[in-house]
Amino acid sequence: MVDSTLAAGTAAAARPRGARPHASRRAALPAGTLAELVERLGTSAAGLTTDEAERREHTSSAMPRARPLAQVFEALRGFANPLVAVLAVAGIASAFLGDVVEASLIGAIVVMSGAIDTWQTARSAHAVKRLQAQITPTATVLRDGAWRELPRTSLVVGDVVRLGAGDLVPADARLIEATDLHVQQAALTGESLPAEKAVSGHALVADGPDVCDLVYLGTSVVSGTATAVVFAVGADTSFGDVVAALAARPDETEFERGTRRFGFLILETVIFLVLFVLVVNIALGRDAMESLLFSVALAVGLTPEFLPMISSVTLAQGAIRMAREKVITKHLPAIQNLGSIDILCSDKTGTLTSGTMSLDASLGAFGADEPRVLELARLNSRFQTGIASPLDTAILAGAPIGPDGHVKTDEIPFDFERRRTSIVVRHGDAYLLVAKGAPESMLAACTSYVADNAVRPLDRDARARCEAVYRDASQRGFRVLAVASRAVPNASGFRASDERDLVLAGFLTFADHVLTGAAESIASLRADGVAVKILTGDNELVTRCICDQVGLTDVRIVLGSELDHLSDIALAALTEEASVFARVSPSQKHRIVKVLKAAGHVVGFLGDGINDAPSLHAADVGISVAGAVDVAREAADIVLLERRLDVLHGGIIAGRRASGNVLKYLLMGTSSNFGNMFSMAGAALLLPFLPMLPIQILLNNFLYDFAQITIPTDNVEAAYLRKPQRWDIQTIRRFMWLAGPISSAYDFLTFFVLLYGFGFSATKFHTGWFVESLATQTLVLFVIRTAARPWRDRPSVPLAVTTLGVAALGVALPFTSVAHLLGFEPLPLLYFAFLVAAVGSYLVVVELVKARVFGRAKRVAL
């Protein structure tokens, strides 16, 4: 059928190499016949060749090629800081005024800071891209005459694609062939029921989701199969802007919100302090250029310009650690949210159980062995085109391969309201509708049953005996399917309303074994502050049996039918108490997630089905698995390479570790850094000379920041990892207002000792305070990096090396050959005795303040 339909397109494909189809969106509209569209697009029955696809004009959907100019701009991104620009101007001004040494040193510091930022950020981004490439969405495309799995971003107009149940439609396309195709278009039309699609064979005069020949980007296949020719991709699609809006996660994460608030806090302080110091220095008659340089240097010293780099590197390294735990993140900010999860909602299949079904028995209506039930179920599973479930795999296992005289004529796809699927087959001149599904749903559609090769009425007593059969199997932990059929006339276009007056054949039971370690994983998550809530479509009997085996004993099981009668307030109270929900529909799962979020919980949702997408999108962290359908993976933030709770637990811990290391940098910037800058501003007003030369401030800040670039490698204390961690800007602010003045007090003490104790000149004063300031700022990291006692929670080796190395370099600089270029002089031995006493006592006082602040934060959290 494909060859005959596309015959007209073959001649178009033979046009001169390099010829392109019309590039305009209007020219690519699917008006007219299929053959006319194919000719316009310049494709054929065999799709496109690789060479032709590469020549086609790429739209915003295509993978952008790296351009040299763009790469240059990206490399310069690390220098795109307003303060860096001011420094560069100041350096140029210094050069024009004849101070070449200072101009050169300013330039060197600017270049080194920007280079470190750019290198670290680019290195981390490259690592994250490599990880995310493992879960890049793909499409099945006909290239060079063969079906290939290619990234969806590589699609071009004229490609021929193949669609199956669970696939996201990768572009706007016109159907070439379709078999029982049903597409979920709710994202575009708001219609909750799937739309049936088919090849009409007519010339089209309209373009829209109601046209049965067309499928659109942003929709998903519920059941059936199809091939289609792409006529628009990316931003040129009819609903490209809508799909982009739906695909985006517009809600600002808690981590991003906290970083933004911290940035505003820094900005406000910088503006006030710098302007105040500049105005006062000029009013006191000091050199205007030197005062400007000092103020700019002060601003640089106060601003944690490495915060974006530290954050991105820390989160990237967190992503790498998570990948070792078989957890891939699609959005870096989701890592912090993952560490904040306090409730995880998940189905039991594949989480508590293996999800690999094995057929246990084929039973008649009253429980006797009956092979005919399995034969009918195999007909259904063989011909149904929806998502192939583990139950279908178990049903078809060992089935004979090859034609048996049955021909499929129609299908009624599965949905979560009916909870069953039906196919219509022809055998000779007879037509038979075969249905399988949840026992409750199937029995409601049955009016008779088979017993002793005879069809009997399904009266009240018989119905009760049938219910007892599947309930007994469910209580023993087996999954149960009911199978029924009825003869139908030769017709087409069957609907759900035709699933009536069915004859119950019997039941199939399946074993789904509990995963080894599932009970331990639930206990470990609970110990680390994550409550697991099971949301399953199975009945309460099977659910109870499985829960008992994994330690969820004596828990209340809430049925989906109960939820429909509850208000959101009542449901919120119920979700706080109940841990297991059975017979819940996808819409009820979505509602539970929204209610938990509204109650202040950080919710993770683990799902892999077509109808899990709304819940995945609504959760704070959507979690899917590598083998999930496209729709679920697309909606998720996190993808598990193995669907096991222990794998997810490892990812949660990695998320907490990443957020803990970012917090360390913020605490550093709001303690000694703030204190030193306030001290410098105050000293500029009280001393007869500047407390430190502008170049010395810049060098101090550069070395201080360099000491912290290894924070992402640091260890995180076990106590921090044992509970969900949420962004607490109040704790950071409180620590700043307590630790900052302590740093300033020690600075003013240093000023007094240097001036009146040692009688230092201006140059020696600059040198002495530079060394003391750098030592206190860097070494305090060993105290701030942990809420525990520093000696009980050791830093990583890289962090210890950079921190101690920078402090040692600060001590050594006055004795080097470049000291005079930096405005330093050698210091007397007695000074270092004072330095040891000052730094040691400062660290002790900060440790006491830290214990008070974090102790209070813990009490508030409790």
C-alpha cells in the first residue's frame, strides 16, 4: 500500500541533487491528495536518504550545528559580568595614566577568573550533555530504505516515520497507513478521550486535529500502528508554540528561587556599600581614580562572582554521581528538588514487584482448569495494538507462531475507565469479539458464562461464585484477568458500547514476585525522611498481599471509589494518614499529587505509562524509567536506568549532597566575606590611608574564590543526608548577621594591633591585613562546611589541598620576588605569632556561632 500510494512521489525524489522542497510553512500544508503532498515534499516510498536529509533546511526542531562565532561567544560568557567590565575599564584607565603594572595585574586577574569560570562551567555542561544523551527522545524514521531510531531533533520535512502505542508524535505528519490508530490529543484540544485516526483517501481541504488523516506534534499514540510522512517540524508545526509551552516546566524551583533571593541580597548590599565608600573617599579629598578603583575592587570582593559556576559545577557533579547510581537527570535544578523530596508516590508494579509476569493458571468461570480461556486471551493479546503489557507477554509465551485462520477486523482500545480491551476477529464466515480486562469491569459486561461446554445465564448466584474465584486468587497475591467473548455480525467501526452481553470464559492468574530488597528499600527511604505512598490500579486484595510482604503491614488501603466523594481538604487529611491507594485511576493519581503539594510536601512521582504524564508533570520531581513510553519519559525530570527503589534512593542522596555543597559556598560568602568587606569600608573612612590597595583586594578575592572551586568535590556529613533538605534563606541571612560582625570585629582588632602594637607603615599594614584576611576567609571553610564538629567530618582531599594551599600562598607572597609589584613587604616573625592566635580564636568563635544558628534551625524544623 505504501508503494502504490507514494508512487507519485518517486519522480519528485529523482529531481537534481540538492533540490529542496518549498521551505515556507504555507507551502507544506497537507492540502490535496497524499500523492500531491508527497510530490511537493520531494520524498518517496523509501523515505529520504541520509545525504538528502542533511541538505534539507533545518528548522528550530533540528539539532543546531555548532557555529564558530557562537562558540566564541560561549567562551566569553565567563567574562560577561558587569563588575568585570568595570574592572577592565579601570585597568585601561590605569594604563593610560601610566600605572602599567597595576593595569597588567588587574587584567591578569580578570582573565584568570573568567577563564576558570568558563572552563569549569563548560566542562560540567559537557559532562551533563553526555549523560542526557543516554535518554534523548527518538523517532523511528525510514532513512536509506531502512527503519532507524534517530533523535527526534534530526527529523526534516519529507521524512517517513513509524508510530506505535506509547510514542509521542514527533512532528506534524499525514498518515500513509494506519491500523486501529487512536491518538491522545488532550494537550491540543482538551478532549480527554482518544481520537481515532485513519487514511481517508480523500483530498484534504482543512488542517487541524479533527482531520482523521493528520497527526500532530504534541500528541501521543494510545493504540494502533501507522506510518506517516512529515510535512512540518519544530516551530513550523501547527501547535509548535503550544507544545513548547506544555513541554516547559515554568515553575521556578526552590533552589532557583533561593539563589535569586540571595543574588538580590548581595546586589542591594553592594550598591549601598560601594556608593557610600566612593562618595566619602572623594569627599575626604582622596585621589578620585584610586577611590574609584578601590570601590570597584570592594564590589568585586563582596560579590560571589563564582556562585553560578560553583552551582552549575556542583549540580553537574551531582548529576555524574547520580548517573553512577543509574539515575539520569534531564534538568539540573531538579537535582536539588530530588534531595528535597519527602513523599514518593509510585505504583507497586516494578517498584515493589518485579513487573515480570508469569502465567499461573487458566481457570473457568468457577475455578476449574480451562485451556479455552488462554486460547481466547492469546487471540486478544496477539492482535491488540496498544501498549504490550507484561501480562500480554506472559499470555503469548509459548504460543504457536504462524497463521491459524483468524484475521483481525477491528479493535476497541484499552482505556482506564473501562479497564478492558477488545478485538474483533474473523474465522471463516464467523466474527468474534474477544475482550479481556479487570474482573470487575468484565463481569459488569457479561450476561452469561460457559460451563460444561454450555452457555448459561450469569444470575446472582453464578456471579457470586465467579467473584469468589478471582477474589481468592487476588488474596493469594495473583494478578487476575477475566476473558469473555461474543459472536458479532460482519461489521466495522465497533465502539465500547458493543462490549455488552458478553459470555464469560473464565480467568487467567499471574504471579508477580516481590522484588528482593524492596522491603529494605522502603525502610531506608523512610529512615532518610521519604515516605512512600503506593498508588496502584490493582484491586485491594492483591495490593494487601504484596504490601504485607514488603513490611507495609496493618496499613489502611484507600480505594479510588472513596476519593470521588472527598473534598480536597478531606483528601489532604486522608493522604497524610494513608500510605496505600488501590483501584485508582490516572486522574485520581494526579489529584493526590496536587493535594500533597498544596499541603507543603515536596512530591516525587514515579511512573512509566501513557496516562502517568499529567502526574509526572504535576509533581515537584517527575521520575520515569528508561523503558517507559515516550510520553512518560518526556514529562519526567529524572529517568532511572533501572526501576528499583534502591536506585532512586541513591539518586535522592546524591541530590542532597549537591545541594549541601552549594550551601557551603553561600555560607562562606555571607560570613567572613561580608565581614571583611564591611571592615574594609569602615577602615577606608577611619584610616589615614586605604586599608588595602585595589590590586590587593582583587588578588585577595581571586585567591579566596580559587580556594573554593573544589567545594563540589567535598564530602557531606551523614546527618545532612538523612533528611530532606529544603532551601532556607532565613538561616543563611541569620548566619550572615551573626558571623559577619565577628569577622569585622577581628579585622578591627587586627587594625589596632598592626597600627599600635607593631607600628606598621602603610605598606606593612596592607601586607599584614592581606595575610590575616586571606587566612581567616579561607580557613573558616573547615568550620562552615559542616554542621558537626570540624574534626568529626573531614573535608575531601581536593578541598583541603586548595584551601591550605591558598592560605600558605598568602603567607609566602610577601617574601617572593613579585612582592614589590603587589605592594607587599616582608613581615616580622612576631606578626605570625599574632596571626596564629587571631586565626585560631576566630575559628573557635565562628564554631560556637555556627552551633547556635544550626542548632536553632534544627529546632525550628522539628
